[in-house]
Amino acid sequence: MEQQFTEQQFTEEQFTEERLDYAAVRAAAERIAGTIRPAAVVPAAEGVWYALEYLQHTGSFKARGARNFLAAHHRAGTLPGAGVTIASGGNAGLACAWAARAQSVPATVFLPANAPRVKVERLRGYGADVRLVGDRYSEALAACEEFAAASGALSSHAYDHPLIAAGAGTLLDEIRAGLPGLDTVVVAVGGGGLFAGIAAAAREHGVRVVAAEPENCRALNAALEAGRPVDVAVDSVAADSLGATRVSADALAAAQQKNVRSVLVPDTEITAARRALWEEHRIAVEAGAATALAALRTAPEPLGERVAVVLCGANTDPGDLSAAEV
């Protein structure tokens, strides 16, 4: 039986302690219904379909989790006047700013100074107070935490919160609706919010999950080896969206379940997959989104009979794709 929630049950303590399971994903789907774009699923090759989540509001799947997080706090009356703050490589900040604007609360977003210009400009377009700190996500996160403590702003997270992950996980049921008989879903992993949410829903339906990471951004793969989340070096063409130095505990727990496979792919294959999406389909996605397709393209054997590849974000400068054609 699905767990039922009432608005009175949502306190800050329960936000923190809420389990990430299929009931949480279904509760998220109810909260965000009508506010996000259902993902289109289109055929790409024999046995392979693309889930076009890059068409989501703000250009990535992050809109789902941000909307769920703020909707839950809005219902509970726990959105402070100081608004919400988040540290992000870009996409989570965009989603947070977009969701905050919908709730009419301010958003303060901390990014590494090397964040892509296109993401910074879009953040400001959403009305966010953008603060560029350091050159790594961890530095932006530390500054965000200091700001939250001093200002009283509600602290969100790019991936490590059950409400964020559950919101992202709503994508899986939409893929199943668009692709009956789905047996495998391939998803890129950074900090693990999207993966953990999708895996929670996939377990309910016996769907296999392939977790794809760049060889040099392997927070989940390293955690599996160590048996616990550990810090990793970050050096990849996809680092702007997949460059978390440590995976969430929920993502590690999901990866340790059956029907989950961790795959590493080199940057050269990520770049090739991104270019192939452009040249063959005129789909312009960021390198993080192309990582999922790179895992499929480099697999030594078929990953399944009905496979969905999640194209999760498109906040990128397509100029280099056009240049590649010349």
C-alpha cells in the first residue's frame, strides 16, 4: 500500500528523515502534477528509445526535484521570508530559481566561478541572486551553508535530499507510460539524485538501471568499491553537471540493490555521443546528458530489449557542435 501523507505531517524534521522509496516518488508526482512537462519518449534505434527530459522546464530534470522540494515546504508553511538558497554546478540552481519564482520567494544561488556562462545568464533571468565562489562545487556549497546560517534562508541541495531525489524519480513512471515493456533505463550520475529517484521507482516495476559516469567523475563507482561514499577527483568534459565529489548515501544504497549496474565511460566517448545526437537527430544536449548514451554505445553487449536512455539536460552552448560540422 502506498504511504499517504497529509500537509500537517510535513515538518522540517520529517523532510530530513523522509525515506526515499516508491511512495515518496508517488507523493512527489502528486505535488508537481501540472507544473512540469511530462517527458516525451521517442524511438532512436532498434530496441532503444530516448527520454527527452532535456525539454523540461529550465532545461533539465532538476526542475522536478526543485518543484517537489518547494511545494512540500509551501504546503507545510516552512518557506522563510529569506527564501531558498542552493549551491549548484548550474542546473540545480536554475531549477531552484525557477521553482522559487513560482512560489514568489527569493533564491540565492552559489556556483563555482567556472560555471558555464549560459547557466549564469539564465539564472539571473529567473531573478536569482547569483554568487560565484571558488572553482569547485564543494567551495560553492560551503559558502551556501554559511549564507543559510546567517540569513535564515531555506537550504536546498543539488541532489542529496529525499524530496529532491523523489521529484527526479517521477520521470521513470512517465517513461514507462511512453514505453510499455520497458526493461532497462540508462541514466547519467553525478551526485546521484536522479539515479536514486529513478532506481526507487524502477525497483517497484522490476526495471534494470544502468548508472553511467565519466571515468574521471566516478563518485558512485568509487563508493561502490569502498562500500561508503568517498571523495573523488573531478576531471571530465561533463564535470559542469556530473562533477560531484561525493555521491549521496541514497544513491549508494540504490546502487547496491539488484538490477543496477555501474558503468564508466571515457570523455572521448561522451564527446562522440554528444556529437552523434546532434548530427543524427539535431539534439543539442550537455555532455552530462550524453554520458548516458555513451554508456549504451560502448556496451560490449545489448543492455536490454527495450532500453530508454535519459537525455537529462540541455543547458549547453551548441556552438561547438556547429563548428564540428564545418
